Amino acid sequence: MPATEDTPAPFSSPTAPSRYCRRCLYELHGLPQPRCPECGRAFDPDNPASVYTSKRQHTSDKLKRVLLYMLGLWIPEFFCAVLAYETVGEVCSKMLILLMVAGNIVVALSLLARVPLLSWALLLFLVLLIVPRQLYLAARLVMLQSEAERLVAYVQEYKRGSGSYPPDLSGYRFHFEINRKHVQRYVVTPTGEFGLFWYIGTPGTSHRYVSDQGWGYYPD
Ligand SMILES: [Zn+2]
């Protein structure tokens, strides 16, 4: 039953168990209304989950949230920022890691300063900036790697059949047609080797297969 001024609710009794506001930790005792006088947050006197029963509960609740936040956001963000090395190169990857660390420090500071709107806006910005594009590029990385393996197998098979490498890749049928525009070069050298180059996110960061060196990536 809701509390009124005429019928004091149990939470207003001085012998009632400790209760603290979930928003500002004000001690909720002897109140005529189920509402925190400090911050205005309403609570349900019949629902223990609408208040904290101890300050320690508040601390453990906060720790749980931080842990969930770390697992839910920092790990995917960090994983995607590191993955960016393979898709868009070392400089972009380092920039994303730096942005992620700096951005999350600002998020933590704005949480401490109790500016939730800024914290959430920044959190959302960081996640959207780092995660979706890198996940998309990761899918493309897997697709292109498997296409490259088929291309290399095609070139080697061609040589086994005809005694020389194919002059171009026109005889190869792409498994995923979208991969064609990401294959940058196929070259046969006068020394009898061949090289295949393709990119994921930016043309300046090529993955490659060179017959006498094996698989490689641009900075190596
Ligand atoms: Zn409060």
C-alpha cells in the first residue's frame, strides 16, 4: 500500500532496517513519502530492490557494473582496435587504441563527476566508432584470405598442368565476386616466381603471397 501522511509506512519507523537511496546514498528514514529528500528519486517501500540496504551493497553493485562495462565494451573495443592492424594498418590501429584508452578515461571521469549524459554519449560514440567497421572488415579479412588461398591453389595447379604460371587471373572464377576489386596485383617475375597482392580496408596495406616467400603483410 502506498504511503500517505495519514498512514505512515514501515519505512518511516525509526526501527526499520537501514535503507539508502540508490542514486545518492541518502539514508531513508522517517520520511512521510517514499521519495528521497536529497535527490528526489522515488522508491517502493515494499520492494527491497528499490533501495540499498547497506553502503557495502552500493559498492559491490558499482563494482559489478564496472566489471560488466569492462567485459561488455572495453574488451570488444580493444579487440577491434588491435584487429585494425590487419585491416587498415599499424597507424590506424594505434590511433584507435589511443582513442579507446583516452575516451574511456574521459568516460570514467565523467561518471565520477556524475555527468551521465556525457558518459553515455561518449561510450556510444566510442563503440560505434571502433566496433562495427572493424567487425565488417574482419568478415572481409576472412573472406579474402580464403579467396587468396583458392587463387594461389589455382595458380599452382595451372603451372602443374601447363608448365608455366598463368599470365593473368582471367581464368579464375571468384568464389565471392566482391573480392575481385580487392585483388590489387598478380605478377609473374622473370625469375619464375609469382606474387599475389590484395587489401582489406585501405589499398596502402596489402596482404600478399609470394611463391618464394610465402604469406605476408605490408609492413614486414
Ligand atoms: Zn537520493
